[in-house]
Amino acid sequence: MSTKPRVVIGMSGGVDSSVAAHLLKEQGYDVVGMTMKVWLTSCISQAEDACCGPSAIADARAVAHTLCIPHYVIDESPEFEKTVIDYFAGEYRAGRTPNPCVICNEKVKFGNLWTKAHALGAEFIATGHYALLEHCEGRAVLRKGSDTRKDQSYFLFSLSQQQLGRTLLPLGAMSKPEIRAIAHQIGLKVADKPDSQEICFVPGNDYKAFLRARLAEGDFHPGGIYDTSGRRLAEHDGIELFTIGQRKGLPGGSPQPLYVIDIDPNTHRVIVGSSEDLYLQEFTIERCNWLAGAPSGPFEANVKIRSAHPGTDATITPLGDGCARVRLEVPQRAVTPGQAAVCYAGDRVLGGGWIAREKQ
């Protein structure tokens, strides 16, 4: 008989959330598994290995049966389309590069999932994210996962204190080999299931093919490709098909490789330059979320400008209206509007914001 409160865990059918469910049950929680169906009949990502595909439900249901816990499937496809997929396409149309995993966590996994969990009488929700979460004196402290190669704290920076306060992250102190070993030990068929390496609704990580299937021809914004001196080099089929740092698909004939260094959504210009032109030392972040409260003045932090970035020291100066100025100690390559810049003090997540395009 459970001695701890009820917790609803989001089960993707993968090994991480499956082992997380097992660990919570071992700790005495009243565990309920829940899988979100997020694909649509119009979605092109219904591949068998997609984490939002039909096989995920079957795998999650089988794991729940093995663990002897209840399992529910909820249809979140209309909300997922409106909140995540429309955002994804809209960011490219605005000349930015989206980060759908952060939005999905904030709005769907830690938003809509809680609504369903609360209706079942749960006090907590849980996921298989690799991050540490401490509950101290009424506040939640988010830290990097112990396995730095798998750490996913970056993707959780935008969660509110309220969301974090009702969340459990059982895997934060564990490594992937440890988790697979547990899965084998308890006989889970997903023990050797490969990790998802791509955006769940974009097959093969080919976002251009996804956008072409998703958007009408008139939704693209064609224009010109220009160099840094303002010389028009070529035409393009839409700013939606470019991202900062991109090299493929640019005109040739240059004595040195060209890279996308800026995308102007107002003029539909794609600006290209050298590798050196990609480095930036200072930029603005907007729609900031500070987990320990809004800073009253400038502070030092280590900043990750994308999920795979190792982080670099910086000074962050609040500007008001949810914005801040970030000055990096060492210029970094491909600081990309639309991506998140997440600030750390050691392994603790201080918060962060969304990289804004610099006004020209």
C-alpha cells in the first residue's frame, strides 16, 4: 500500500520515463502513468520510432502493465498543434529559429499534464528528464543532472515556481547506463530502446520538408541573399528555410565559405558572411524567467546559448519589461534569435530568456 501521495508520470514509452515510474513506485508513491497522444492525422511524423508516434502508446501501456500501475492515454493533439507546431512554423516565418522542446515542456508536459493529474487527485507530476530538483523552504531549486552528457535542465528554464513546486524528477542523479541496467533488471522490454535524437514531430530532423508540407506556398517569404556590403548575391525561396550559422544551400563563387549571419523578416533578406562574422559578444534576451526572483541589478553567470552549448561566462544586466542584456566574456559563434539563453550559477539554473534579433 502506498504511503506517499499520488503522482502522475508522463510516459513516452521510452526507457527514461519507464524507469522513473518504477523508481517512484519503489519510493512508495501512488503512481499513475499517462501518455499524451500529440500526433494529428495531418502530421507527417507518425513514424514508428517517433516519440509521439502510435508505437509510443503501446510501449508505455506495456511498461505500465509490467509495473502494475494504472495507465491513461489523453488526446492533446489539438493543443499540441496550436501551442507547439504553430509556434514552430511561426518562429521560422519571423526569421527566428524555434526551440519547441522548451515550449512543449512549459505549456504541455508541465501545463496540460498537471490539469489532468490534478483531476485524478495527484499532488505531483513527474517526468524522465535528466535534471535535479530540490524543494527548499517553499521554493524549487533546479540544477543540472549529474550526468552532464544527458543534462536537460536547459529545456526546463521557463517553468514557473508553481510548476516546479509540484514536479518530481527521479532521474536527476543517475546516468544512462544505470537507468538501462535497472530496466534490464526489472524486465522492461524498452530497456534497449534507442533515445530520440530529433524533434518528435519532424521526421529525420528535416525541418524544411516539414515546413513545406505544413505551410502553403503563399506562406513563405522569398527574397534576396545579400553579403555584408549589401550586394545581392542570389534569390531565395523563403526566409523560413534558413537559420543562423547555416552553410548549405547558399550561393557559391566566394573565395571563402559563406554562412547565414542574419535574417531580416521585414525585408525578407538573408545576410551571409564569413565564419568570423558569426561571432557575437553582446545580445538581448526577452521574455525572461528568473527562478530565484527577478534580479535587481547586473550579475555574473555562465550562459548556454543553445542546448548543446558548453556554456560561457557572462554579465547579465536587467533592462526591465522582461528583458536583459547579455555580455559574453568570450564572443560565441552563431548566437541565434529564437533560441534560449539559460543562465547558471555552478549547476543551479538561475533562469534565462529568449535571444532577440538585434535591431539594425
